[in-house]
Amino acid sequence: MNGTITKRCGCRDAAGRQLVGSCPKLKQRTHGVWSLMQELPPRDDGTRRRFRRSGFKTKGDAQTGMNALAALLDIADKKSDPDGRRRIADLLETVAASGEDIPNYDETKRRFATGQSLTQHMTVAEWLDTWLARKKALRKSGETRYEVDIRCHLKPRIGHIRIDRLTVQHLDEMFAGIAEGNAEIHDANMQRRAAVDELKTIPWKGSENRGRRKYLKDAIAAMEPFRRITGPSTQKHVRDTLRAALNTAIARGAITFNPASYVELTPAKRPKAMVWTAERVEAWLRTGERPSAVMVWTPEQAGHFLDFLAETQHRLLPLFHLITFRGLRRGEACGVRWADYSAPTRSMTIAVQLVQDGWEVIESAPKTDSGERVISIDEYTAEVLDAHRTKQAAERCEWGPAWIESGRMFTQEDGERIHPGWLTDQFERLVELSGLPPIRLHDLRHVAASLMLAAGVDVKIVSETLGHSDSRTTRDIYQSVMPRAAAEAAEATAAMVPRGSARLPKQKAVEAANEQDGHTMATHEGAKIIAFRPRLVGA
């Protein structure tokens, strides 16, 4: 293709006509600017087109631009790939019209080789929509979480940026904006909470009080509702969602760099699970504050809760019994079917779960691949499930044709499946009625893990029972050492070190000395001193 490099200026003659290339000053190196013109392959209709660009300070700069155009045109073979040449020409024609920089050779060659559009550049928002739509065999819970990350955080903040121009700085600014939003949400929540608390203190009677109450109610109605901040755990998930989407873009040749892999966030700190000891219960009764977001009942407290359900003949006793001892997730307990349970082998297959999407309930596979598992059922739990089957059969007969045959092990009285959200509400109400310190329904899973570990069950078996892919998750998150087990461990540790009787408190030392054979009595300055020989622990 033909191309030329020329020099021109904006000087005019006496008649006002531009001198263009005939200006005598053009011989001066600093006068005028250099421009280039490159012929491009004709359009589909055969019409001629050119790439023009001016403003180069030196002829060398213009020649560099000309060389870049020639290299781009050579990406597609002139003889064997006329369609490819036209694609390159379309790109250069678009760049010439927009005034953008001449495209990068390596990026253009990569996009050309992968069949991507050279004239249209996808934004982050467009790619995220494409990526989410292409996700295969995605569990509903995972799809919902991805969709929330994209809709609430990624699209509003970086969706307008071209995907090939997304940088680490863009993402740093995004998370800085999230932090600023958190501060605003916190302040708004504090103001609303203060107004609500003040409203509670104003008496109902009296015109002045009624006016004050009306003023506060109007002010509260005008405030933002209580909102949750985007915590470290959610921020990490947002970053991971973007990183996964960009990794797919790299695999498809759309980009070569994933900025989400280089974003540093504050590590998300999981709340430490704590046991409801007597001291913590007393403090909770006094202040109403929980020591941790994750609390675990002792074996005695768990037994008290199950006894309470048994005494009140509550129909959900078998469900909570199963979660307490086998650690099923809420959705797994709601979704388990009688077909998944083998009474002769006392085994249960966890194959489905009921997932809450908004208020809609959807059946899906367990949370993870390792969540699809087979668990063993102890003899006592098997008796509880057998009794529950008999009771459910009686309910089926009582309801007759109105019975809903869902096949679930745990149902409502008419056979309808149990809604996970409803189950959570029922659990919280029953805990309050039982008089026990509060825990979440998911904390029963912690109880199950802690009971198994305290009973000496191998952590690998505990991990498989809970459906974890890695036993480290079981150790780090779910292992809450029971006070009794911790005390026994402390005593066993102390007993490992041989010591003399001098290690005992004074009174016990005296008693130990009196029990020894051959002890002697001596008197010194009117005081009785008991002398005895040292004795090793266990000697």
C-alpha cells in the first residue's frame, strides 16, 4: 500500500490562502509539523479510504507511525486473507476518525488471532454479563452470589471501563470507595439508632410528648433504612468474582493481564467460636451481649434443648437432633429425603439441599462437591428417625388426600417441605422458650463438630461427616474445645511432669506428709514443723 510523509504549516500569503507545503520557512527544523497518509484496503463496496494523521514533531516520528501502520496491515496476508486485511482496515479507519493512538501491534495481533472484534471494545460490565451467562453447572447459591457481586459492586464502580484498560489502580479506587461507603452507612445507622432509642424514651401521654414523638417518627421515616456494610469477607468475595471472570477473559484472549490478582485487601477475620460457659452465661444475662458472633452450647446445654423439645413433644425434635449430632447444614436438613436414608445400614446420603433465593426455595446439589457425602447414623438417632417415620405416617393418614407427597424426611404437618427461613425463625423462638443462651441455627453445626472432636473422633472423619473438602477447615473454624475436655487435657498435661510433694498446696502437703510412713515430728522454738520425705507423683 502506498504511503507518504509530508511537512506543512499554517502560514498564509497576502491573499489569506494557506501556503501548505510551499512555505519557505518549512526548511527550518522547528517550523511546521509532519503528517502521514497511508492507503488502506478499499471498503466492501470498493470505495477508496486512507489513514491520515498529522501533528508529528519530527520526520522520524512520522516514519515510526508509518511503520506501525505497515506492520498492522501485514498481520493479515495480502494474498491469502483479504477478509482479514479488510478487518485491519476497518480498525484503522475507525482510529483515524476518532483520533485515538495507533493500535498496539501485539494486542491487535492477539485479538485478530482469537477472532475478536477489532473495532469494538468490550467494557467490564459487558464482559461480566457474558461471563455469568456462560457459567455451566453453577449451583443456584453460587450464581446468586456472583450476580449480587456484579450488580451491587462491580458494575456500578468499574463497569464502564474497557476491559483491556482495567488496572490495579482502578480496583484500589473501587475498594477505597467501598470503604468510604461503609463509613457513611455506619454514620447513618448510628443516627437512625439514636433516633429510635430516643423515641422509645418519650412517654405516650401529653401533647408535648405526642408532638415530639411525631417529629421523631417523621425524621426516622426520612432517614435511610438500616443497611449492612460491605465487610472484609464480602470484599474478598467481590475480588474473587472479578478475578475468576478476568481469568476466563485471559483464556479467551480478550486480555493478557488480570489486575484483580494483585489487589491487596484487609484479611477477613472469622469470628472465634466460643462455648457458653457459666461465666459467659452470667455476663450475658447481666448485659445482654454475646461474647462472640458464633456461640456453642456445652453438651449439657445441647441435651437440655433436646429434652425441652421432647417434653413439649415438638415435631421438629428429630430434625434438630440430626443437626446436633451429625452436623447437617440447614438446607441439607430441609432437603433430605427418606429415599436417602437406609435403616438397615444406618447410613444417610446427603445428595440435595433446599436453597433460599430471596424467599423462593430451590432444590439444588449440596454447597460443594465434598458436601455430597454418606454419613453414618448412631443407634439412638436411628431410633429417633424410626419413631419420626411412624409419626409422619400417622399424619399422612390423618390428612388423607390433602397430604402433599414431597418425599422429604422432615415436613410440615401436611407433608409440605420445610422452608429454610421458616426453620431458622422456629429455632430462634424455641431457643428463647427453652431458657438457654442464644445460638444461631448454623451454630448447631459447631456443636456437632465440637462434640465429635471432644469425644476423640478423628478430625478426618469429622471433616467428612460435615462435608468439608479440607480437614483444616474443621480445625480452624468448627473446633470449639469444650470446658470439660480442656480441663481433662490440662490435668493430663500436668500429671506428665514428676514432682515432689512440695508442689502441693500447704494443707494438702500436710495431709500427704501425715499419711506417709516413718514421718518424724520435731519442735523448734515452740513451733511444730512436720518433716517428711519428698514423694514423686505416681510413685
